[in-house]
Amino acid sequence: MTKFGLIIVSHVSSIADGIHELLKEIANNVPITYAGGTDESDVSFSFEKINRAVADNDADEIFAFYNLGSAKMNLEMVIEMSD
């Protein structure tokens, strides 16, 4: 049976964290990882954080949710570089 997971990517760390917190209440048996903001807590994204969120999710298939097009582009780059 395929195990499905979620990844949340936002330019704002508190949004990604809040959505993650809410989803864990609703679906606590689903692997959910997230990446938000930069390492300096700026409004933007971090390729490394996105890459880590994908790598840390132990699902067989991951559904990705993001807030802006540049987050999608970075997700696509991470996907191309990962298994």
C-alpha cells in the first residue's frame, strides 16, 4: 500500500508552521513536512529548507502545497534532484 505525505512550502515561516500544526491535528498519521521563510527568518524561501523537508518526509508519494510560483519552481528543482 502506498503511503502518501504532504509538504507545505511558504515564503513566510509562521504560515508554513501554522498550517503544519493545523494539519497534524487533522491527519496525525500522515507524514507532513514543511519549509517556510529563510534561515534568517526573512520573507522568502530557502532551497535548502525545501530540500530538507522533501528528504525528511518518509512517504512514498508526496503532495506539495505552496503559496507562490517561485516556491513551485524550487520544489520542481528539488524533485528533479531527489529520488
